[in-house]
Amino acid sequence: MSLPVILFWILAVISILSAIGVVMAKNPVHSVLLLIVTFFTIAGLYILLNAQFLAVVHIIVYAGAIMVLFLFVIMLMNLNASGEPQKNNLVKFAGVISGGILLIVLVAVLKQANTGMLAEGSDHIGLIQNLGQALFKDFVLPFEVSSILFLSAMIGAIVIGKRE
Amino acid sequence: METLTNRAKPVDRRPMNFWEKIYLPAVIKGLGITFRHLFKKKATYNFPEQKRPFSPVFRGLHILNRDEEGRERCTACGLCAVACPAEAITMEAAERKPGEEHLYREEKYAARYEINMLRCIFCGFCEEACPKDAIYLTETFAPANYQRKGFIYGKEDLLIPFPPIENQSATEKL
Amino acid sequence: MFLEISAFLVIEKLILVAAILGISLFIAMYSTYAERKLAAFIQDRRGPNRAGIFGILQPLADGGKLFFKEEIIPEYANKFLFILGPALFMITACMTSAVVPWGSTLHIAGRDISLQVADVNIGILYVFGVVSLGVYGIMIGGWASNNKYSLLGTIRAASQIISYELAMGLSLIALLMITGSLSLKDIVEQQSHGVWYIVYQPIGFLIFLVCAFAECNRTPFDLAECDSELVMGFHTEYSSMKLGFYLFAEYINMFISSAVMVTLYFGGYNFPGMHSLHVSPNMLTILGVIAFFIKIFIFLFFFIWVRWTVPRFRYDQLMKLGWKMLIPLAILNLLITGALMLYPHH
């Protein structure tokens, strides 16, 4: 086995184990920390695909910002294993159904998805220059629309914050 | 209201102007001040090697003095204890026996003489009250101690040794 | 394929990593000494002068003291996370040094040895990512202590670092528009022949500098630990070498952020008149490294100098400065930079 394959297996196993841990952990803080580990391993997989920009942005945005806010809220609410509210059976049932539906959708999408190999010599596709070309030439309209979405979210946050 | 000194400065409550609001000029000014202090003369004394000189009027630990022949001057008259505002001094008088003339100058002497250094405020009234020039305040201070009783100085601590030892404070506790 | 690596390269990089780690630890160690000495001088005191001549062995004595102190883990603390916190903080502090170009290339035994551990094409983003992870060391440690002061310090630290990261990123984008590259090596090379980027980006540099202070938790932005109000904030419960790690990592952060600022805005290992010097390329590289470190030391001095001058911000002032002044200023800087770059073409 070559080095990338070994690394892939290590990262994949850690990724799946920690993802299971996120769901299984009793303590929500442990859950969040395991989720961060998952993000790291996924970033590692991006690097193996030579998509360095994606990997770093993944870490900055998810691990560096969003999960900090998650951790923040959980720490402030002081949730711990003993204080976990008892869920009644109805909630559990609804959870199983919605989770199952999500699984079916994902499986269906993955079955249809085109998982062909990348063309030989195209391993620079994830580098920042190519990514920039793709974003600002081929996908400029969706990109700008999503940035307007973010802007509106920001303005909304300010409006909510200003209303006393 | 008339102020005692004219150094008082009224509080300026005007809203900050633009230059004050961006903080930077004030920060740079402060940096200049601290930079100047880098090269100023240091105020520290390197204590064990270098000692700060006492002022000429410094009042420190007491000593009980002897006369030229080495006899104790104190006659246990009790004026120092009366003068003491902190009531730090206690004493017991005793009568001089025949054959002790080389030890005590007068017929009466202090058999016990104690100063509580925790009570003493080093005002020097005892020194002024003493008619026999027996008690003096020196230029040392009481060393630290673990127990309160270590600060009650008896006669053996206060009396200057005879003959005088060179280069050693008479009241230094060993 | 990018993962084809030779044994020589591995050895070379390992030596380089070890050297850089050693140097950054050494410099962090002596920045604690410099901090104490300069603080003393600014306050007209003498500072530590007992351990060795001029107190030069003081950092060793401090380290020895921390090693021999009692290791206390609070009874209700989360033990694993309590230990993980300082370790993580230290690791993230050391990680940034990998992408900083410490010097140009050396020619030894027919090989070109680059004095940079990894010239990744996303260098700045890597720095940024690692900085944003630094907050986990604080958060985990503070929360695991199970102490109100620690939690308050943690919350302050986390929200401060997140707030200032935004302004920092925006000020960097303006710089990146000029450089057109995210690689730190490229940025330094561009400054080798032209002027340093401080000339093009004075406002950007100012914002970056303020944010660097905030990210390093240095006074005037040391609200995370503020000794007087939160009794050291997130590391209240820490003792012994775990406390040492937190304190020490702060100095490593300071060293690395000085290095990054020198790289981005002050020409890295370039120095004025380096092209008119007639010396061998190896000599030039060594001189460059020396110039780089001199610039870093100037920044370290500045960090310490500011700490002993400016008092701590109040928390609302900190947030106001971050969100209402630095971020709009950074966006303005971005717009002006963009406009000036487009102007010559039309």
C-alpha cells in the first residue's frame, strides 16, 4: 500500500469512529469535541485529494468558528450527563423516522451520483487558483446569490440585536 | 470652596473629540513616556549588598546604655514607662547589694526591663523622659520573628554589651 | 504526485523542524525574561538580577520552580480535558511556525535547502486556521476546571478571539489583493525587489497589529486572564507545568505572530541593500535570517512595551473596538485598496 492509501484508511477510521462518538457520547461537550475531531479528519482527507484550500477553509469555518460557538452555548447552558432530560417514546419514535428518511435520501443520492475517477493529471483541481477560476467564472451567479444570502443574514442579526 | 493647594484639577467631562476617540495619539504619547523611563535611574536598592541610609532623625530599636565604667545607667525610676503612649515598657526594680557597685551605677536598678516591640510606636518619648540618659533609640529595626514572644525584648536584648563590640549592633538578636 | 518524498528531504525537514521548535522555545523562554526586565525598567526598577549575571538564568529558575510545584487537579474537574487544554494550547502555538519562511535557501553539499518547513500555497490561511484553533486550548481548559472564574475567562477569551479574527482576516484580504498569492514565501520574495508591504498597507498593518495583540491575549486585550478581576481567568485552577504551558504558549504565540507580521508587512528575511552586497548566496541567506530575527525582536520589544504602557480595555470597549471600529475600517481599507488597484487600468 502506498502512503496516501495508508493515510486514507487511518483518517477514515478515525473519522467514522469519532462521528459515531458524537452521537453516542453522554456529555454534550464531549460530543462537540468529537465532532471537531471528525472535521479534522475530513480536512485531512481533503488534503489527500490535494484540495488544500478546501481543507483549510473547512478548519477555519467549521472547527475554528462554528464549533466554538456550539461549545460556547453548551458550556454556558451547563448541560451534563446527569441533567439530560428524559425523552418520551414519541420523541424517540419521531427521531428514528426522520433519521431513517435522511438515510434513505442519502443512499438514493449516493447511488445515483457519478463517482468516476478524476482524469489523470487533474490533481490540481482543488488548488486555490483553479477554485477561484471556477467560483468567479463558471459559478459566479450562484456565488453572488449566496453572498447576498449571507448579507441578509447579517443585516437580520443586526436588526434583531438593535431592537431593545 | 477654597482648596488647600491649588493643584486640584477639575474633571473634564467634555465628549471626546476625533483624535481622542481613535486612542492612537494618546497611546503613542504613553509609549513615549514609558520609553523615557527605560533609561531613568533605578530607584531600587540591591538590599543585602546595598543598604538605604537612615535619615539622621531615624528612631529604631532601643538600647539601654552604660556609663564609662560599664555600669548600667538605668535606675528603674519608671519615667519611661509613664511617658510611653503605647504602654510598651514594663520594669521591676531591685536594690543594689554590696559588691555590685561595678554593675549598677545607682543604688536602685532594673531587675527586669521589657519592651514589647509590637506595641512600641518608636516615638522616642522614653528617650526624652529618661533623666539618667539610660535609654536611647538606635538606627536598626526589629527583625522578623515567627512568634509574638520573640518581639518582647528583655534586658539581655536591650543592654549594650560591655566592652563594646566593634561593628555589631548592640541590640542585634542572634 | 505530491506525496513522493525522498529520505534526504525527510531528514532535512526534521532537522529544520527541530531547530525551529528549539529556537522558538528558547526565544519564548527569554521573552519571559525580557518581559520582566523591561517591565522593571519601565517602572524604574531593576528586575530579576539574582539568578546568574544580570539574572540571565532566571527563565531556567522559573521553569525549575514550575516543574517542582505540586500538580493539582481539582476534584470535580474533567481530568482528561483538564490535561488536554494546555497541551492543545501549546501545540497550536507551535504549529504556525511550519509555514513561516525563516530564510532563503542554503546550498549545502549540492542540495538547495529551503529554510521553510512547508511552502504550502495557502500559507496565510494555514496560519489563520491554526490561530482560530488556539481558542480550543483556552475553552477546554477553562471549562474543564469547573470554576466560575475560569468559565468567565473562557467565554471572554473565546468571544474576543472570534471577534478579532474577523477584522484580522479582512485586513489580510486587502494585502492578498496586492500580493495575489497566499504563499508566505511568494509574499516575501515579492518584497525582495520592491518596497515592503507596510508602505502599501499602513491601515491594514495597524488593524493586523491590534488584532495580533488581541489574538495573543496581550494587554491591553488580556481580558481572558485579567489577574485583577478574574484571578487569571481560564487558568485559575492550573498549577505546576500545566500552568507553565499556558503562560509559555502565550510567549510562543507572541514570537510567531511577530514572525508572521514581519513576513507579511516588513519584508521577511529581506533587508535594505541586500542586492548590492557582494557575498556568497549562503552568506546572504544567513544575513537574511539574522535580519529576520532582528525584526522579530523589535516586534517582541513592542509587544512588551505596549503591555507596560496601555491599561486593559473594559469588555464593552473591547467589543466596540473590534466590531464597530476595526471591522468597518478593514472593509474600508479593502475597498480603497481595490479601487487603487483598478484605477491605473482605466
